[in-house]
Amino acid sequence: MRILLVEDSPKTAAFLVRGFAEAGFTVEVARDGDTAVRLGRTGTYQAMIIDAVLPVRNGFAVLRELRALGVQTPAIFLSTRSSIEDRVRGLNLGADDYLIKPYAFRELLARLRAIIRRGSTLQPDVITIADMAIDTVQRRVTRGKRTIALTPKEYSLLWFLARRAGHVLSRSLIAEHVWGAEFSCESNVVDVHIRQLRTKIDCLSSTKLIHTIRGVGYVIELRAPNADANG
């Protein structure tokens, strides 16, 4: 599972990343409020953990903006502010939990797992686009009666596109969220994997789902037969 940690202290961030990694999570760190909004608005995380005190803009402002943008990713506030007013403020802004520092990591981990369990009930187990179905529990992809075998990266790429069906995604955004630190800006890894996906998803069907928007990126959607397309 992938989580966004919004924490400006390198020492605290390193401690939490190590703990979450040992618990089986993949963690991306934002060290200021602007970066947190930029990453959080993609909606690609199962949860967010947000420090209330941040440079550029504080954690309250971060969550307020993300909720205004329609991002419903479950969130936990971490804060030294223990007053009832601060806790109520954080929860009213859309936080799912509010944990006061200092805290035990075991408790934070338990609360994180709890909000992910609650949040997972809001996500469909199967994403359907035209005659393609993505079973997100079994990680199984079918098109019509055909089962499609995908590599882990191909599945992650397809899932990322499908979660945002109808939205054009840039190569850099795709690379950032599917490959992360492994990606080099000079690499054509996104284009290569898109071609591989097309071979498996579209080549045997008269209806194409994966489309190229020249100079921008890619989109997955069902188009009308006579709709203009870039590819």
C-alpha cells in the first residue's frame, strides 16, 4: 500500500519511513505544504499522514485545499497542538484522525490501518471500462472473456490510468507514481510500457481503450467510433 507522509523533519520522516516500510507500506515524503498538495491531489495514495506544522503552508491549509479539490484520501493529522479547538478544527477540515505528539509508533500504525480499512470500503473492488474489468483485489484483468496476464509494472500502470479514466495523464505524472525514484527523465520507460499494454489490452479488440494525446500524455477511455483521436 502507498501512503503520503507530509513531514518537514528529515529525522522524523526517516524514522517513520523505516517503520512503515517494515510494516509493508510504500512511503512518499513531502517536506512542505505546496509539495503535499501537488502530490496529494493525484489521489494515488491509500492514506495521508500530515504534520500540522509545515513550511510554506501548514497541514490544516494542505488538507483544506485537497478536500476542496475533491481528494477524499483518508488522512491523519500529527500535531503537538492538543487543545480541543485544534482537534475539532482538524477533524472538521476532513481529517479522519488526529494524533497528538509524542505518540507511540504502534498506535500510529494501528490508526493508519484502521482508516485504510474504512476508506477501502469506498473504493470499488472491480474497475470496469467498456468490456475490460480490473479486479483490484485479485489483481486480475479481463477483456471480454479473455484473461490478460500483466507484469507487476504493467498492472500498476493500467491501474493508475484506469483510476483516472477519461483524464489525460502526462508522462512525468505517470512515471512519478508508477516508477517513483527508479525513473530517469531521459528514459522512455513509460512509452515502452504503454506499447506493451496496448499489445495485451487493445490489439485483439476492435475497440481501443488506451489513447495517446500527442505532446501531453495518455488517457484510457471508451470513445465513440467517429471520435477524433491522436492514437
